Amino acid sequence: MPISENPPIISYENIPFPHLSEGKVVGLVTIRSIGKVCALRKNIWKYYGGSVFFREGSISLPKAFGVELKDLNSDIVATIEQHAGNNIELTLDGVIDFLNNRHKDLESDYKVFKEQFVVCWAGNTKVVKGQTYYYRVDIELINEQVKLFYSDLDEVTIDFDDNSFSTMEYVHLGLEFKQRYYPLEKVVIRFKDNGTYKIESKLLFEPPQYDRKTLFHVYNSSNALISKIKNNMALKPMEKEDLNYLADTYLICYLNGFEEARDKMDLAKNLVKDKYPNTYTSLKESLRILRKVKYN
């Protein structure tokens, strides 16, 4: 239940200005009355239900009678909002800078939504079974300077329509060479006709399931491999090849109930950091996936 009667409408938006350095904006917080006085609904601490607060200097003071609504900042807010609505030059400069300067070495594109929002994206691409995946991806909602970054290891697909822009992040996962793409997380930016937008994210990851006998076999093989590295023993060519699947093996084992696999990943990451940098990077990525799954 709301703690106040007639609560105001509160919104936030980023307003760019030419004299600000790159990445800097003015944050505009707008608090609009719904046309009625906002007051406490019930007693809270030493303040009585029905109290109304007014800002005087640097403090807010309660007032319970003789209340009159006044809009003291309407001219200032109107000026800033006008700047935001007419700021075509800054938007165009941002698009050109994104496409031609910051990411001139990558495939890039842009899309305009609701005649006021511009989304730019850039990245490397590869096509797998007819599906285009992006990696090393940078996505920016230019007007708001909202950015979505993905690393060299992240692989995402991009889709959009007239009202939304969405990315789907995938995990390339499997035991040994039998790998496939699994959806990890979907992020959607939805644009509305009233000049607002909303960013939604949803974790979609469903880890692959394997029988316990197979998992015990690959888990023990991975442990033996790490033991040899720990004891500075030389690896055979086939064992070096198995290092390419070490991170996936431990991740799948953990997601299938092998709780100790999480500690094995930390141990392996420290052991291979200097000698096998590619394995170290893949272990870091698998641990990132685990953190994201756990967080969500």
C-alpha cells in the first residue's frame, strides 16, 4: 500500500550538452504533480498522517494547513526539455562518431526508433548454420548514452522491429568437440510513443544434461590433467588438445551437480594462467557465466 496520498510522477532522463566531455550528460529528474497535494497516508515516526512537506533552503519542512500548489521550476524544466527535443546535431554527431571513428574497423549499423531514439551497434560477425552471431560487440543508445558491451568471447544475435531492439547472448558449450549454442540472456530495449523507453533482461539458460557415468569419466580425466600441470609434468599432444575443453567440462559438471567442480575451476585457472593463456581465458569466461546464473 502506498505511504502517501496523491504521489507525484517521477522520471529521469540523460540530456547531452555540446560543451561536456565525452560520456558526460546532465541528469534531469522531473517530479510532476498529478494536480493534487501529496501528503502522508499514515503516521510515520514523528510525522502525522496528512502531513505535507515543502522544501525551504536545504531542508524539507512539514506543513499541515494552508497548502497551495506552485510550480517554481517549470521554465527551467521546459528549457532543458526543449534542448533535449531539438538536439538533432548532437545525435547525428554521436552516430557518425560511433560508425566512422570509434568502430571503423568493425561491421556497424544503426536503427531509429519512434523518430527520436537511435541505436548503433558494431562488432565482428560469423555465420553458423545460417544464423549470424556478433562478438566483440558494442551497442549504444546514442540519445541516452546507454551502452551494452560484450567481450571477444561473448556471442550474441541482434533483432529489432519498429518498437524494440533486442540481443540474445549465447553460450557455446558441450563435452569435447560436441558443442552447440545455448541461450544465456536476452536484453530488450522497448520504445514507447510518449518518448520513454525501458530495458528488460531475462536469464534463459538451461544447461545441458548428461548421464552420471559420462560426467564421472570426463571429470576424472580433467582432474588428472590438472594434477599433471600442478606437478610440472609434460603434457602429451592429445592432453594439450583436451585443455581446449577443460572449462566446458568443469562448467557442465558443476551444472549437473558436481559441486566440487567450482573449486577445481579456480584451482585450474591459477595453474594455467602463465603457461596456457587460452585455457585461462576460457576458465574466466565459464566462471563469469556461473556468476551470472547464480546472480539471476
